[in-house]
Amino acid sequence: MALLEVKNITKSFGKTEVLKGIDFSLEQGKVLSIIGSSGSGKTTLLRCLNFLESPDTGTISINGKTIYNAEQHKKIKDDELRSMRLHFGLVFQSFNLFPQYNVIENITLAPKLRLEEEKLSAAQKKARIDEINENAWALLKKIDLTEKAKSYPCELSGGQQQRVAIARALALSPDILCFDEPTSALDPELTGEVLRVIRELKDSNCTMIVVTHEMEFAKNISDEVIFMANGVIEEQGTPEDVFDNPKSPLTQSFLSKSLESF
Amino acid sequence: MGFWEVTLSLLEGLEQTCLIFALTLVLALPLGLVISFASMSKFKPLAYITKVFVWIIRGVPLMLQVIIVFYVPGFLLGTPLFSRFASVIAAFVINYACYFSEIYRGGIESISKGQYEAGQVLGMTKSQIFFKIVLKQVVKRILPPISNEVITLVKDTALARVIMIVEIIQAAQNYAAYGFMWPLFYTAVFYLIFVGILTLLFGYFEKKLDYFKA
């Protein structure tokens, strides 16, 4: 059974139909890349998965359990929305770290706030806080920034900030980690360190959805590639299918433009 | 007319000045937040009414508002509703809360959408996002305009004398009636010290928040 099952997602903003019926599924531990030109709806799709936008129609299921059904979720309660969101992590194009917190605080803030809502004895609470801190340090080691634990976001490079944002998302152990053009705001020499972290996550069996303009990277890291155009999935398949033998003329022209060398 | 005698009576006036200043600040700062939320409300009629209210309060001279609060209930009901001092506080609090509310609104609306969304995808509640993430960034941004307003408030307290509150200027003017002008000029020293302390204080707060960029 697929970990994630997305069926017939549509989304309009006013009269503009941005998503016109998206269906796909994703297995545990696999990496899905979504490519396509600006305005094709890839970012909106990602925002729908994270419930920053609520889809107009369709369902989203995790492990066979429907967590979102547009029919039933016309008006979602805040609490329900929060627990739905925890299935997904999201790494933003512009990092969006919390500037007033240092690196380790950025990573532990959300887990600690969740802990405060639980009714626990002082001893239980202390044990859980230790656990959260330990986990944060382990994540910090994973992104290779232990020495920056007490630094503030303004003291970090873009690449370092994005790595912290990845650790922050992982701290809540989401089922699926989503990336919205994670390297688009970075200087070219800084993209490598971020892509390396994503690759390491793949090696540790993390399920990911990556919206990206880095075609080489998408080709290398993905198990599955979706090419979107005008709000629909124009082509879908393994990286070899999509990149090397694209069937749709739209995919062909997008790829030839994207891979054009000067 | 001895220097110390004048100083002592000016200090008595200063006590009223300080009281008006402190009470206005303590009440208007939180009330301003309530007004700013109302003016940003998704419930349009509330936002609209609030904006009209802020327009009226900011559009009418504070001195006139003090007079209105003190005299108008008396005209209408035959008996004054508030004491002189309470009238001054009521008028000042409402007036300053409206100015603060606009500063808050500017600060809150200047925080990027990405900060809210980052909080949302991390499963935070709306109030957690506001109090744990947004608020401190807002405070950092609005400190300079708030300090401006607070310094203006120090000097606006002199308007209280329009309904016979003996604050420091009125205390000095009582001497002017006898032909002594220098106590009036002397009050400037007290204002300068007062504002000097506030300037240092706000400088300290700004420095405290200097450790991050937002």
C-alpha cells in the first residue's frame, strides 16, 4: 500500500483554476520530484499537501487512512488542521527561520510547544524535554552544524539556514518531508550543501516530495518524477522515462529549455 | 521668590505630570493592541467602525477631547460624570491607544507571511504563532515609533491644565500670575531630564533586541 495517496485534488483562486485534478501516490522511502514551469501549479500542490491551502475537491490519504476529504472538510477546525499538518513537513524557498531564536531553539520550539499542551507530570515532562533536546542535537549533527547551535539565523549563510530549516521540519518526524524549491534563493555555490543533505535523507529512507528547478538533481535523486503544466500532471514516471524519453511535447519543450546549455 | 520654594512646587506639579504619564501608558499600551486587532478584524463592520473611531480620535485635538470628556457629561446629565483627573486619564488613554493601535498594526502587518506559514506547518496554534514568533519581531520593529509617541506623551500631559489640573506647567504659570516668568522656563529642565531618561531606556531596549535581525 502506498504511504501517500492523492486523488483528484483541485484548487481555484477566484476564477483561476490552478490545479485541475491531481492524482498520484508515493511509496514509503521514495523521493518524488515535481518539475514544471512557473505557474504550472507545483507550489500550490505542495501547499495543499501541507494544508496551507485547502483543496476544493479531492482526498489525501496516509497509509490508507483518509486524512483530508474536501467533501467533509468544508470548514476545518483549527485543532484538526494542526494534526493533519503534522503528517507533512515543509521546507520553504525562503527558509523562514524564526530570527529571534538561535539554531537549536528553532529546531526545538515546535516540539516543546506541543509538549506544553500535554498533561504530564514534572518528571515525565523533563524526560520528554531531554528527549527533544537530544533529538535536536542529533539532527544538528546530521546537517553538520553542531558548532552553530547557538548562532542566530542572521549569522548564518543561506545554505546553513536552509539546512537548519530542514532539521526544524524533521524535528516533528513528519511522514513526508516536502521541499518548495529549496535552493532557488541560494547562491549557486551554496546549493550543493543543501542538496547533499537531501541526498543523505534519501539514503536514510526518508519519504520526500521535492519541487525543484534543479533538473540534474531531480534526475539523480528521484524515484518518481512528475512534470506539471497548466494545473495538470502532464507526464509522470521514473526519471529515465521523464528526462530521457519524454512522451508529451510539452515535457520535451520544457526539458530542452531547462537543460539548454550556453 | 526662592529657587528651592519654586523647585518644590514644580516637583509637586511634576508628580501630577508623572501620574498622568504613567497611568496613560499602562492603560493605553494594551488597549491599543485590542484596537489594532479590531481594525484588522476579518469581520468587516468591526474593522470599519474601528477605523472611523480612530479617525475621529486622531482627528480632534487632544485638548478638545479632554474638555469634552470633562464637561459634556455634565451638560447632558446635569452632574459631572468624572473627576478632573479621571477625565484627563480617560481622554489620554483613548487618544494614545488609537495612535498605538496604528503603530501596532503597521508592525504586525510588516511581518512576512512566511513566518506565519512556518509556524502553521510546524503545527502551532494561532496564539502560539502570535506570542512565540510574531510578537517579539513586532516589538523590535515598533520600538522606535513607540518611543516617539511616549516622548510626545510626556509633553502632552501639559494639556491637562485646560481643566485646571496643576501639572508642572500650571504650577509654573501660577508664578507668572505674580510676574515671575523664570519658573516657566525652568520647567524645561524637568522635561529634558524626563525625556532624557526615557531616551536612554528605549535605547537600552533597542540594544536588548539587537541580537537578531527581523
